[in-house]
Amino acid sequence: MPLNNGPPKEVDPTDLWLRMSSLPRPTGAPTTIRARGADIGTVRFWVLSDLEVKRVQSEARRTVEADAAPGSVAFAEMHSAILAAHIIALAARRDGAIEAPAFQSADTVASSFTTDELQAQCNKYLAFRSTAGPSLSELTPAEMDAWVDKLAEGAQRLALNAVQWGPDRLADVPGIDASAGFLDCHFLCWVAARRVLYPDTAGKRKRV
């Protein structure tokens, strides 16, 4: 059976491991931000957790429900714009100070860009997000195993990295911040590392 969401064949296992195990989060290359037709600076995107995305989806929905009826065209358009602003506010980080956000708030983002510019920046984030590993919710068990197998191959080549990712709980891996929710890419790396270090027990897949 083909693995539609399997790991990229063209990427070396070691490179894939290094990309997805990056701490505190996988981070993209510098990208120029354009607002109101002018370049306003350079940012880097980092991966958001499912928990963070769900939080901003709920917040965007609550905001729009005050002004438009769910299911209407106006609701869909407003929700898309507000959600994009929230995502950029969380994902865009200062180049050179990655743990600092590039924008003070989602309101700052919304007021800085035109609708088209905001969508363009959100598309940049989504394109980057697709290179930082899959979403677990979209994987079949076979696809998940394929990702873990390839990551385990990369981890095995980098024994010290595998040891770092070997604690009994993902939350205990040095550099992991569980307060914002675990990243899917980090969960896969943790399972892969434990498969390398403890092959008899690596089938356990608890995140906490």
C-alpha cells in the first residue's frame, strides 16, 4: 500500500533527523516581510504545536461570531483573516533572537498588512510547516512507522543525539517546553530515539 504521507524519499535520514529534532523548535530560513507594499524586516518562522493552533482557531472563531453568522461567506472571510493574523503572531520570530516574537500581538499583525499580504505570509508559514514533519492526525499507523524508521536511521548515525532524546517521557527531553504543547515532529523523534536505544520497549508511545 502506498504511503501518501510517508517521509520524503529524497531527504537523507540524518538531515531529516537534524531538521525535525531541532530545539527549541524547527525553524525556517530568514524570510523578508512585506507590509503595505514595503519591506519591513526579516523574520524566521518556527513550528507551532497542535495545541497552539487549536487555541488560536477557537479564539478566531469567538471573535468572528460576534460580527458574522457561522456558515456565512462573511464569517469564512473574517475567520480566515483573523486566524492568519494569530498564526503569524505566534510563528514569526525575530531573526537573531528566535525566542522573541516579531510582532507584539495578532492585532498588530492585522493592522500591519493588507488582506492579500497577510495571506501571503500565512502561506509562507504553511509551506515551511510542511518541511518540518507531518501532522500525526493525518498519518496512518503504517505511515507513522515509516517516519519513525527513517528518523531512527538518522538517530542511529548520531548516537549522542539519540541519547539526548532517550528519557522515559518526552517532557523530560532537555530543551523540550511542554507548556505550549508537544510538537508532532518532536514526538516522532522521541519514538525513533527510543527505538534505537531500547528496541524491546520502543513501541510505547506516550507523550508525557
